[in-house]
Amino acid sequence: MHTHVVILAAGKGTRMKSAEPKVLHRVAGQPLIEHVLTCAATVRPRTTTVVIGHQAEALTSALAGYEGLTFVVQEPQLGTAHALMTTERTLAKQTGTLVLLSGDVPLLKPETLQRLVERHHTTRAAATVVTAIVDDPRGYGRIVRSGQQIARIVEQKDASQAEQEIREINSGIYAFALEGLFDAVRSIAAENAQNEYYLPDLVAIYRERGAIVETVTVSNPDEIRGINSRIELAAVSRIVRDQKTAELMASGVTIEDPATTYVDTAVTVGTDTVLRPGTSLEGHTTIGRGCVVHSGVRIVDSRIGDRVTILNHCVITHATVADDASIGPFAHLRNDADVRAKAKVGNFVELKKTVLGAGSKANHLAYLGDATIGEQVNIGAGTITCNYDGVTKNQTVIEDGAFVGSDSQLIAPVTIGKGAYVGSGSTIRDDVPPGALAVSAGKQRNLDGWVARKKSSGQKAKG
Ligand code: UD1
Ligand code: CA
């Protein structure tokens, strides 16, 4: 039997108080809707339809990278049943099972979807609802049962005092038989506290007709948490982070303070690496074994080798750091910065599109951009590659074993040859041959007694 997925994502998300569509808010570095799409893909749907409305363009452009999605626009947004109705034309000729997901429920597990579909098929149900039993059901629709059977779902705002006591809630995730579905949904009325067309009303409609309605109850209610507010967004983020840090610790990573350690889902960390408090590892970052990442470090989409030390407050984005290198404190590596084995990048050093060769050192205060630096090079404090002439970015090449004295400006394009020396305070406009010493600062003059003369002339002016 074919499976089709519909994801509802047209709602305003009023409670988020945001200019952004709710489903583009991020959990563990990824928009809510992408979490849902990843899970949906595991049931191998024949079609996947996303219902959008509020800020439709923002959503379609954010999801442009996904293949095989159909977008339908729901305008205005009159409730979840109305949202499903907008997919009628798209799904008219399809048969089989429709799995309906909410764009704001990001933690659903593939195993649960699997269970939902299996249960739905084996019981030959018209509808199957995923439910959970929670301590605090406020805000959710409640599952009203008669005997064992689900009878209907009542929304928080329409629930009687007694119904509000019910702790079994509707997850907003369902499987439906496509056969007759849209005709049944069409009969839902908007006679409720919010004057909206509620999809959960379908349960009562089917039950009154004697159709089979089943439920699947998840054992861990965190899975079906919906996000309606920023408080819920933070709570769900916390759950995902706790899962990730627990996994890493189980695999042999020391995390000194999991509460302040932020590791995105796709990040990998090798054994015996230590993450000190307040570190942030984001995107597709990989970190090797035996590293120490000190407090205040943020690493995004970067590859870090084994036994690397990253001292406090470094920002490392789209960069590579090889084995046994040492970075920071207060270093900034970005855009393809490539620090090779045993190299050292010290405080207040920025690298952009630059290779720093094996064993080379830039220990203090330097800007190295668009540069290829060989092995065993020493970059003195205050060195700047002047890579930008106002129009184009130019390359600096510093060959193996060169020594660049402090406070030098290397005006690109320029090459410092193998083993060459650049005297402190030089402005280097021309290539330096291998083995040469380049000095550009003028000869020093000392003016004897100058200070005393200046002071006495100043006193005369005042008097
Ligand atoms: C909904 C359910 C509730 C359930 C809860 C689980 C209804 C009426 N209630 O409530 O029983 O416990 O989810 O999280 O369905 N949407 C549209 N178009 C609309 C309205 C909503 O696409 O016109 C989308 C939203 O973007 C969202 C989803 O449907 O992704 C759920 O809507 P929301 O308003 O968040 O419903 P809840 O009040 O959370
Ligand atoms: Ca919701």
C-alpha cells in the first residue's frame, strides 16, 4: 500500500511572537520543519506535500534544497482540517495511507511513525491517532475515550473541567485511509471556541459512522512535544542537547558541564576529548580524539584532528585544524583556514583562506588572509598580509623556514622565499629571494636632548 505524507506548516505561530515562520525556528541548529522532513522520509512516502500559508515564500526558499516536495498554499488559515482540505486536489488520484505530520513537532522518532503505519494497516482503521500520556496536558487536545475506544478529541479551549483533567493528549500526528477522507473532513464544522476547522473532530465523525479509529501511544511523551512558544522551543532544544551530550559521554567524551555545552546533532567527537563548560560545536563539525576544547569556544562546520588544544574564546568556522596543533586563546579561523600538524596559532590571530604549514607558528596579533605559508615558518607579532587592494584579493606566499619579523606588512601579491628573513617593522612590496634578509624601515635617527627642549618651549608658550 502506498504512503503519502502531508506536513501542516501554514499556521501563523502567533505564540512565537516572531517575524519568521514558526517552523523555521531552529532546534539543534536545524529548522523544525527539517526535523519533520527527515523523519517523514523514513516511511518512504510516494508523495510529500507541505501546506504553507503564512510567509509562504520564506518557507519555499528555505526548503528549495529538498527534492520531490509539493507545496500547497492555505490562505486564509482556518484551522488544521481546512489545511488538510487544501491538499485535496494534489492527492485526488492517490490511494493508500496518508500520514499527517505537524511542522512544529520535531522530535518524533522514525520507529513511532513505523508503528503508526503498521497499526493503521493491521487494524484496517479509517484513522489512527498518535497519543501520549503527559503530566501537564495544558494546551493539547485531550483524548476522550468510551471504554477502551477513543470517542473524540476535545481541544483545551473547548474542554470541560472534567475533560481538562484527562492526561492523554493528541500529538497532532495521524494516519488516515485516503479512501473517503476528504469527504469526511469536508463535513467538519467550525463550531468551537476558536471558530476554526479542527481536524481532530474527524475522530468523532468516524466513530459515529462506525468506522474504525485506533490509537498508538508513545512511551516517551517528549517525542511528540509541539512547539508553540519560545519557552517550548528552549525546552525541546534542551531535550535534544541532553540526548546528544549523553550519547557523546557514553562514547568516551568528557563533558565537564553538559548543561552549558551545545553540540548539534550531526557533530562527531572522538574518545578522550574534553569539552570544558560553555563550548558550542555546530553544524557538521568533527573533532578527533584526545583534544581539549576550552570554555567559550565556538566551532562551526570545521574539522579538528587528534590531540588538538583549543584555548578559550576561539571562533572557528569552515576551517581545518590538523593533529597536535594548538589554537588560541582568542583566535579566529574562518573560510578555509587550514592549520597543519603541530602548527600554533596564538592570541588575537585571524586566519582566512590561509594554509599555515606543519610546525609553523603565528603566536600573537596577526592577520593572515589569502596566504600559503610553508612549514616551520615563524610569523612575528603584528604581521599583516595586506591582501586587499580595494579591488581584488591577492595572494601571499611564505615558503618553508621563513622568518617574518614583528610588525611587518606583506603587501600582496608577494612571495617570501625559502628560509628568508623579514626585518621587524618592514613593509614588503617586492618578492624576497630565498635565504635573503629584507629590511624596509628607514635608518634610525636619535635627536639628543629633544625632550627637554620640547618641555621648555611648551612652558614658554604657556607663560
Ligand atoms: C493541534 C491539535 C491538538 C494537538 C496539538 C499537538 C487541532 C485543532 N489541534 O493543536 O489537538 O494536541 O496540535 O501539537 O488540530 N496549521 C495549518 N493551518 C492552520 C492551522 C494550523 O497549517 O490553519 C498547522 C500549524 O502550522 C502547525 C499545525 O498545523 O504546524 C498545528 O497547528 P497549531 O495551531 O499549532 O495547533 P495546536 O493548537 O498546537
Ligand atoms: Ca502546535
